[in-house]
Amino acid sequence: MKMKSILFHTGATDYQIEAVRRSLMTVGAANVTTMSSGGRTIMLVDDPTGVIDIDEYLNAPGVETTLQADEKNRHVALAESSGIYDSGIEGLTIIAGPCGIETEEQVTTIFSRMATEGLRYVRAGAYKPRTSPHDYQGPGPDGLEMATEIARDYGLQIVSEVIDPRDVEFASRHIAMIQIGTRSMQNFALLKEAGRRGLPVLLKRGMSATIEEWIGAAEHVLAAGAETVIFCERGIRTFETSTRNTLDLLGAVALKERTKLRVIADPSHAAGRRSLVVPGALGAIAAGLDGLLLEVHHDPASARSDAAQALPLEDFSYLMQTIKNLREVLRLSVV
Ligand code: PEP
Ligand code: MN
């Protein structure tokens, strides 16, 4: 059953909520249900004939926002995103690092620059999902432990992809955020196992997934117990071959209309080559997304996976400065 919904401010009074409910019933709602979680109330409005313009309630006392969420995705509709996921630039979640963990020297050199740029979260893949079994598969658990120790020395925390549900328990003892890759977005056993750990989950969009399917995947993760979900648009499969994937920026913006959770972009995997990464990153920030996931390498030519799209460290620093300038020009919030 499709529902429209209204999210109330934390301080909304029972009287304000009841006034909205009554009004909805008089304009043709078949049913109105309220649910509360963490001091917030969401009202689900069953509008079978589609006559209600839910946005007319935006200015009603107590109302914070309206959402087009359906009852099935109540966790996604109700969940709060908090500022504690800021990293790199206030208000944004910027996560950067190598595609795959390779050597101690590689990890140290890259993490040290990420720390200088003020990041809190770094990416570093230990279990790599590769098209060919003959390509670099990542170092596995030993590499993850090594990278975690180096990260700790720099005051950084690791975001890393897990592919196999059996690795989730080990990985979650070392990392701060579990990454679910595009190829795993509908691996429901993995989603549940990741959610059960209680950690935040960085949920990439499946390369052929609709926004609705992506929301459904997040609902699985949140229902299983994840602290939060950060959605990551990483490009979808289209007929176009001049980029590795098509970065669906408006799809990501449309998702933001349906949830208060963070939605970030990964221009690296969309671009497939480094010359397009900075334009993609700036486009995402200008469009109002909440951050970026970026692949960087101190020596891109030697990277053992995704070398063509790796940003050199200098380019990453340039990008960080340009994002700050851009946000100032656009007055996009605190810079
Ligand atoms: C990655 O982030 O290294 C990765 C494999 O990404 P995706 O799942 O988007 O392909
Ligand atoms: Mn990669």
C-alpha cells in the first residue's frame, strides 16, 4: 500500500498532530496512522485516490517535512542523520583512500595525507569484488588489521567493503563503517548480517537498482539494527560507454526527498578515469549531496585495482579546497 507521510518536529504537540490528522480525514484520506520513534512522530497517510496534496501541510504547526515514504520503508523515513558523520569539511561526509589495501608504505602515505586534510573516515578495501578471479583480490584480514593500525596512528577510522557474510563479524571489530558494494546491494543475507552489527553502513546503489530497490535495501539494514545508513550513488549501467557508469545525480537528489539519511556520491567508480572525478565530485556537492567517496593513490600508475580512476594526492587536496570555495559561493551551509 503506497503511503504519503508527514514528519513532525521533535517538539510537535499532540494537539498539532491531531489537527493535521483531522484535516487529512476531511480531505479524503482513507486512513491515517501515526508512529513514533526517538521522540519524533511520522504520520502515514493512505490516499487511495491520490487527491491529497501532502505538501499543503508543510506550513502546518508542528510539521517539519513531508515525505513520499510508504509504510514498508518506515525505518528509512524515520531515521535521523546526525552531524557526527561529518568528515573532512563540516556538514559533509568525505571518505577517501585507496581502492584496495596494498602495502604498509602505500597505506601510510595515503592515510597521512588524508589526516592532513582533516578527514575522519578513510576507505581501504581488503576484500575486493573483482570481475576476474585473476585480478588482485585484496589482502583479506591481515591487510585489514594492518590498515586499521595505521589508521589509528593518524586518528582515522576505516570504511571497508565486506562481500561475504562470514567476514562481517571479523571486519566489524576493526572498521567504523561497513561498506556494501554495488554488486551486493540485494544480497539480503549480507545486508542483515551487516545491519546486526549496529555499525553505520555505507550502502552503494546497485548498478541496475531503482531508487525504490535501494531504499528497500536500506530498510533491511536498518531493520536489522544498523546505527544509520549512508547512501552512496556510484553510477548506474546505461547504454553510454564513454564513462564507466552513469552518475545519476538527480536520482540521488530524488532520494534525498524521501529520507533524512545522508546521500553521498562516488564519482570515482562512475567516472572510471581520473579526469572526470573532480567534475563529478563538484557536481555532486553543488547538487546538495551530503558528501563523497573517493579513490586516491600516492602513485596511481602502480595501483593494483582501479588505477585509471585513482586521484593523485595533490588532486585530492586541490579538490578539497575547491569544494570549500564552491560551498562558500553557493552558501551551501557552514564552510
Ligand atoms: C569500491 O568502492 O572499491 C567498489 C568496488 O565499488 P562499487 O561496489 O561501487 O563497484
Ligand atoms: Mn574501486
